Amino acid sequence: MDIKKVIEKEFDLKVTKMKKMGEGLESEAFLVNDTYIFKHSKHSEAFKSMAKEVEVLNYLKDKISIDIPKIEF
């Protein structure tokens, strides 16, 4: 699977630069255009976990004093 093509198609974003930042058992992270971190799930269960992660981070962003990344896509 070509992650660059997935990002460009799913998020309507022209990818001019991409660097793999790391990976775990469930996902991979990429720095795109020196601006965005994209976390790509490796399978459907990981996708469900990532959706829950987004939900929790959005809930916490105004309740704790540490910086939480802004989720745009």
C-alpha cells in the first residue's frame, strides 16, 4: 500500500515531502510536508483503537494542562 497515495486521496492534500517517524504493532506515523503527523492503522482493529484515541484526546484537550495535538484529519 502506498501511504502517500492514501493521504492524497483521503485527505485532499498534496504530499511533497514524507518521512516515516516510527511504527508500532498497530500503526505507523509519518511526517508529511514538515507540517502534519499522519498515523496510519495497520488493520481494522487498530483503526477502531485510533478512533477511540481521537475521542479521548478531544475530551481531554480542555481538561488538562499539558499540550494535546490538534487533530485535523
